[in-house]
Amino acid sequence: MGENKNFTAQIIHRQQVSDKLVKALNILINADFAAPELKFIKGDKGHEVYKWCFQGQIYFIKNYAYRRWSKRIKNYLRRPRAFKVVKYHKRLTQAGIATAPIRLALDYSPAFFSNKSLVLSKKVKGQDLEKYLNEKQEREKRRQALESLSRAIHSLYVNKIILGDPSLHNYFYQPQEAKMILLDLDNLRQYPFLPEYLFYRSLAKLLALTSARKMKFSLAEQRFFLENILSLMVKNKEAQSNILKKIYRLTNKRLKKWGKAEMF
């Protein structure tokens, strides 16, 4: 890496990546991601996501960069963002939780006090879970997807991990294998001890987001989904019912805060 004399890069993770791909990615970075084979997907103040077609394969590039100087200085003094993503990717893989395969992760500095991180992942088969539930009509197939989601979220709980953004579009679903893949590793946090109320609050946030986004996710399906998770956590039916009520209260409270209480 580093054809530009002002360009330095540190590879944090590399798996099944050819030298040709590394060289092509280096050219993209030096060209500030201006290339016809790149398609901008989305972005915010902290990162940008691109779809990249290279030698007949589809990859996704997540480029982390901060515009504000306060963030730049803070980022300069801590480990690269890509390091955190790779760390969680390895932890989740070891725990048997499926994620999109990361092929390359690196930290680079195109200018002074301008540390950036990049994560390259390969496209996985399947469909955005939110899109799947909004389109799929068959009751049994929908329930199969929700059961798979319940198992995935329970696995996160068992491993004391909370997803800060539990939106369903952060999950990819493979119907043939009934397999759920977690896509967003940016907002994960692992605790030495995970209090149950934090987990219930995360479930409530998930329900609130589905309501606020007007998803085709009925109250009966929400209950089915929650009961699946709670059955893995608690065997007592009365305790399950009490927890369910608590999650519903937290959901309603969050939607009220957002000014959307009428949606639940």
C-alpha cells in the first residue's frame, strides 16, 4: 500500500484478498473514491459506504472519516475504527454469530491529523430483513424469519453484547438456510456483565423503530418474536408475561419521546 508519497497505511486484517485487489483499493483511496466501478450507497458525518465491483465480485467499502477537528484529534489518539470492527467480527465468529465476511481492514493517513479507517467486506447472499418482512406475505415464512432473528439476538445476549442500532435493516436473512447475518458492527458494545434491563431496553428500541418506520410487523408478530426470545431466557410463563409488559412499556415510552406514541 502507499503509492502516493504522502500516503501511509497499516493493514489490520487481511483474508482471502489478492495483491491485485489491494493495489486497486490503494488506487481508489488515492483518487478519493472517484471511480466508475464505485457506487455511493449512504453516508453520514462519520462514515461513507460504497458498493464496489471488482473482477466480477461485489464488495462493500465502509470508509470512516471525521470532518470535525475535535473528532479528528480524538480519533488520532485512539485505536483505528477498523480495529474495533475486526475485533467484534472475530468475537462474533467465535461465538457462532454470523456476520458479513471482512476481507480487508486498514488504517490510513492521507494528511496530518487525518486518520481514516476502511473495512472491505464481501457481499453476502440473502435479503435485508426489513425489506423481506415488508414484501413476504406467507405467514409461516415470516415466522421462520422471526424465529431466526430471535435466536440471533439471544446469542448476542448470551455473549453480553448489545447492538446500539437494532434496526432490522442491520440484519440480512437467508431464507433457504433460515440463517440471520448481522451486518452493522459499528454500534456493538460488549459488557463484562450485561444487566437484563439493558437487553429489554434494546428490544423495546427495536419495536419502537419498526413502528416509527411503519413496517409491516403486526402486534401479533411482535409478540411472537418476543415470546421466542423470552422462552430461551426464562422458563416461567408468569415471568415471561411480566417481562413482556415491561418491554411494551419501554417501547411506548420511547415512542412518546419521539412524538410517535400513536404508532404503537
